[in-house]
Amino acid sequence: MMFADRLDAAARLSKALHAWRGRNPLVLAIPRGALPMGKLVAQQLGGQLDVVLVRKLRAPGSPEFAIGSIDESGWAYIAPHAHSAGASDAYIEEEKRLQLDVLRDRRARYTPGRGAVDAAGRVAIVVDDGLATGSTMIAALHAVRARQPATLVCAVPVASPDSLELVRPLADEVVCLYAPDDFYAVGQFYRTFGQVDDEEAIELLAGAAAAPPRP
């Protein structure tokens, strides 16, 4: 399966999430790549868009490879392979500190004057453009679960089979359109997989904040 771009993936994902249409779901996108997707999913389902702020913990010398993840509260998931990837305990602590600083900066810039939208008692759908190691989604699901949603859904277009097994116990429902055995990287399943910059992310979230949640 190949997606033209993130919006194509989001349109297909929305169809797979049709059971939640009309129930005012809170669609929580993992920035930055998933924000355009989250906006479309929220529109298609008649829901509300917000962001769940988490960061990948980067492997030494390989910043694209995750050795774990961290959420805004400082809770961190450390992957079993972290030390074999060259990360010492001291390195992990420093990386956590660096990524927490990024999260604080993003919260101030992305949602100025407000915190996260209240997820308590709602259907919360956490959206990303794909799962490689699953580390970031683990932190996102942990962060949202702590906010006591009625139902917690993980929704991605594509994932490695191993990452799906990691996240499955953390959500009430996992929706994934494609989980190939020959998974190498998320971007291999998109014809266009450009970067989403901070300015676009801020604009998307500003528009979401301006739109009141549906009853």
C-alpha cells in the first residue's frame, strides 16, 4: 500500500474511523507531521483537533532512531534496545532534559495562553503518520490515558508489526491500515513525505482553537 501524501493517508484513515463520526471525538495529533492529518480526520469525524506533545529520545549519532520517548510531564519510555544503541544512563538523562525543553517551548508556541484540551470522558483519537519503533506513540498514549478519556484510540496509516504489538495494550482500539513485514521507514509508504514546519503547525492549531467543539 502506498499513500500519495499525508492528506491521502488521513482521508483513508478517516473512513476506517467512521464508527466515531458524530460523537465529537478529540483528535490528538503528534507534531509535527501528523497535524495536517489530524485536522482532516477531525473534520471528517465532526470532532475537535488538538495536539499531544511528546518527543522522541534520539540515539547517539543517529537522531532519526528512537531509543525512547518523553511526554510533557517528564514521564519517559526507555526502549529495551537503548543501551545497545550506545546510550548510557547519563546520555539518556541529558537527552530527556533537552527534549523536555523542546516540549516546553512547543507548548508555549503552539497553544499560547492555554493548555491541552480536556480529554476527560471523551473519545480521544491519537493520530500519527506511522509507527517505526512505536516509542513516540507509547508516550502519547500514556499522556492521554492520564487525562481519563472514555475511550482511547491509536490511529495510524502504516506501522511495523512489532510497533503495533507494543502499543496495542496501551489503547482501547488500534486502527492501522497497513502493517507490512518489510517495513523499513514510515516515509517509504508515502510518495510525498515533506516536513511540516512550526509555522504550519501553529497555524493549524490556531484554527482549531478558534473553532468551538461540537456538542
